[in-house]
Amino acid sequence: MYSGDVMLLVKFLKEIPEGSLVLAASYDDPGTKMNDETRKLLTNLGSSYAKQLGFRDSLVFLGVKDIRDKSPFEQFLKNNPDTNKYEGWPELL
């Protein structure tokens, strides 16, 4: 979320009905505009990495609204200029 209003994402995440399956993915820039509320909402969907998301990190997970544990279906790849596969971009998940 490099540009745009993060509150639109917050509103969307809050409106997901309890118990709903959620598939989330990001590749370019999930972390720049994320605030604590957004990170908490993603954590409540089962993400173990929402608090760590930064510039050009990659994340994909399948979660459930208000899950009690973390999702076993999550992959995270940290943006690292020394190991990125595509000139400043991490490999796809």
C-alpha cells in the first residue's frame, strides 16, 4: 500500500464476518502505510508476520476472522537487497 488511504483497508477488514475464510497476499509494498490497527486486524486473521511487514516484503496467507491460533498457511519473504532475485524485488511466493 504505497499510495491510497489505509483507512479503506481498515474498514474492509473490520467488515469481514466472524468465521469467514480470508485469503490475503501482497507483493509490492504492504508496510509503508500500515498502522498498528491494520497490523492488529491482520494478526486477528491469523497472520504471524503482520507486525513485521515492510517495504516490498511479500506475504500470502489463508486465515479466519477471529482465529484463536496462527494460520498454518502463511508464507513471508523479507525484502533484502543482497538476496533479492529481481533487481530490488524479492522472489515471488
